Amino acid sequence: MNTFDELTNNFSRLPGIGKKSAVRIVNWLLNQDKMYVKKFASNLNNLQDKVFPCPICGMWTETDPCPICSNELRDKSLICVVEQSQDVTTFENFGEFKGLYHILGGLIKPLEGIGPGQLSINSLLQRIKENNVTEVIIATNPTVEGDTTALYLNKVITELQMPVPVKVTRLATGIPVGGDLEYLDRRTLSLSFRGRTTF
């Protein structure tokens, strides 16, 4: 297998990129300035060495802790729980949430052997206990797995022995069932966030 084919296979393994798209990308790279391609390759080579999960929230970062967790202006009494790091980017782009985040690292999927133990739920409960959190907003996708995870989180959070009970909310309707947070428009996300309800 030659270099062109190997690189095509590498790109075709990326999410959302098929064989035809991978061929187009490799052809495009061949027509670019050599310095750009070298910089691109260098960034790709350094990616896993420089970017790591924040030890507090789990978001991808190059600093310890991440810029959001270390920002003194954020409301530390609010934690928004999301499935993955790119969901944080979605919320930050719409700009209304000023609290902190917690990345679960997936959803509960019993059929795939993923239970609560494989997710960062224990560290979430620890954060709630140690930081006077007053509200946890569960922002998992409105799918079967997302709802299952949300119900489980509501159960374990409400069972915590806290001096003041923690309010647990879920994003309101406006998000289509089976939809994905990553593809929502700003208006839909904003209405869902403002209209969140308790369990």
C-alpha cells in the first residue's frame, strides 16, 4: 500500500468522513503549501501529548486545570453535566451559561456493557459534596441512553446527604427527541436551557 492509500485510509476512519471524502482531503493536502502540511502534521503528531482531560471537569485542555475551572468569575454553585467535551463548546458558543461543567465521558448503555462505573459519576458526586453546589443541570442528549443516564444521575444526586438538598434540573423541551446537542441552533438551545425543569 502506498502513502496516498495509507493516508486515505487514515482519514476515512474519522467520524463523518467516507472513502470519497478522504480521497478529496488527501488530494487537497497535496496541492497545499509544504509548510502548511508540515505544520498540520506536527499539530496532529503533538495532539495526544499536549491535550489531556482536565482533572476537575474532564474537558480536553492544555492547562491544569482547564480555563473554565480556573476562572474565578464562573458560578461554582452550578454544574452542567454533559456527555462529552464538544458539548461544552456548544454551550460556551451560545454564551448564557456561567457555571461549571462536568464531562461524563459517555452515557449508560447496558447493551454495550457501559454502566455507571465506566463514567465519571463518582467524581461528579465528590465535586457536589465539596463545593457547595446548589444546582446540577443534566444536559445529556434526549435519547434513550441520555434519558437513562439523566434518571440515574437524578437518583444518586438526590440521595446525597447534603445540608441543603441539591436541585437537579434537565434541559427543557425544544431539543428534538433523538437529536444531538452538537447540531442545535442557538435559539433552540437557548430556549431549552432557560426552560429547564426539575425531575
